[in-house]
Amino acid sequence: MYQQRANTLLVPENTTTIRALEPLVMMARAAGMNRFGLVLTTMLLCFGCAGKYSARINLNSAAWMQTSEEYRALSLGAYDVARRSLDEALEDPGWTALPSQVPANSAEASVLAELPAAIILDVDETVLGSLPYQAWLVKHDQPFTPVSWNAWVSESSAEPLPGALEFVQYARRKGVAVFYLSNRAYHGALDRNADGQITPGEEQVELKSYTIANLLRLGFLPQSNISNEDSVILRGETGKEGQVRPGWASSDKTARRESLSSGYRIVLVMGDDLNDFTAHPRHPDGGDSAVDLDRHKARWGRSWIMLPNPIYGSWERRLYGAGHELSTEEKINMKLDRLEAWQ
Ligand SMILES: [Mg+2]
């Protein structure tokens, strides 16, 4: 099955396409192109002929995340670093992970020291793995859609990343509050036929309960003193009046992160995307500009802990520029343009 799928990545089912490429391949050979160049050119031509988005470009990343011991080791290592940082933070009342919380004077330092300690964890690819969904996209060559994503979320079947649950249990034993801050949608389309097949639908339903159920099933929740509803903060959450709180509809997590800063000393932030830690300045063309990583140098690996995610994330949006839909060919070409080759 795997072999079959892997083959279809390079060889479309329409063999006429391949036959049509044969003269080009022969010309490339005659021109002395090496095997790598030949394969790459053929792939580009095949994707060009297909002329549509293909999730197959994520095959390598998905396989690495779902099968490699290296990914597992990185996750275990990140959570071990987190545990040591947490110990250090609890010993240091001036320690905070939020730049906005850094005290400017001794009065502010006293206020900060009095706040209970809390940590902010992203959900997907930080505490829970969405790899079965990512694998489904790749295997069935499907584009990401909110409807299929919400169907996955509604199963509450995601499993924890290695080391995540043990770390959260450790933090809870230390009396540290844990907040799960995710760009999963609070409301969204969820539509299924009676046979379980997903169909496009516009019905907007409340989705937060599925994430809470998933976290409860695994033991990430409940926690004492904070309700499950308050422990999980999603995109587009409505307040008591039924209105989305200012800034909470955005995938930029700043407003939601800062909402915790008046009640807690945020000692640690963990995520798999820069957006989990800091906002990206907007570029005039509508895309995101780069973040000045050096400005936050002292935080990485201490109060800000990043996990890897080569499948998706805001890094891709920055690479492609403004977030318009691109074909696989365009994406491959943009990625190739950005590579700095040695010759
Ligand atoms: Mg994430």
C-alpha cells in the first residue's frame, strides 16, 4: 500500500502524461543532467501537468513525524527542558515568559512576584498530535479544509506527544496552572452523513467540548481551581454576552495570551509555531514579516520552548507571502526559489 502511494507521488495514474514526458527526459539526459536533476525536473513537470494542489508534498514530513524516533526524542527532550525551566522559574519570582510582564521597577516586581505561576501550552503538535489527520490528507491527497479538520477534532482521539502528559502532571503537582491556548476554532462547520462520511456543510456548531473531552480522556484535565472551559482558550471564543472578545477571532494569539497576564505570572510558553510565542509584524503585501529572533534570544530553550513541525505552520505563510491559495507547482517553485544552493 505504502509503495503504491509512494509511487503515485512521482508517477501520476495517467501514464499518457508520462509518455508525453519521455522526449523531455531523453533531452535532459542528452544534456548531461544528473539523476537528481532529472527526478526533480520530472516531478515538477508531473505536478505542473496535474495543475492542482497535492497534499503529497507533505509525505516526507508526515512520515518523519509519525514514524521517526528522532521526532519522539525531540519531544521528550523539549519536555525535559520544560521541567527544568519550571523548577528554575518557581525559585525566581522575577521570572516571566511574557515580555509584557517584565517588571520596569520594584513596585511592578512585587506585583509580579505575588501572582500565581502558570504555563501556556499550544495544543496541536505541542501536547496533542494531529498526525493521523495529517496522514489522512497525504494518503488521500486531500487539501486541508475546516470541515475535515473539525471532523477529526470531533473524534477527540488525538494522542499526547511524548513527555507532554508527564510534564503537565509535574506542573500540577507543583501547583502551577496550565492553560491550553489553541487556534482550533471555537465555532465551526461540522457535517457528517449517517454513514460517517464528511460532506461540506455550513452548520456552525460549538467545537470546544471536543477538545476538552480529548484533554480529559488523556488526563491533561481537569485541574483544581480552574474550570475546563477556562483552561482551554480557542480562536473565536465568545464571552458571557455572546460576543467574540476583542482580538480573540484572530489566529494571532497575542490578545488571548495577554488576557492571562493580569492574573498569572506566565513562567513558560510551549508551541510548535512562532505565533505561539510572539506576533509577526504584518508585511505591506499582506503576508507576515520575519520576527527578530535575536531580540528573544534569552528566552529560547528557557521560558519559550519550541517543538518541531515541518508539515504546516506560519513559517509556510511567510515563505509564500500573502496567504492566497497556491497550486502545488507554485508552492514547489516558491520553495525552490528560496533555497540557497551551493551551485
Ligand atoms: Mg500547534
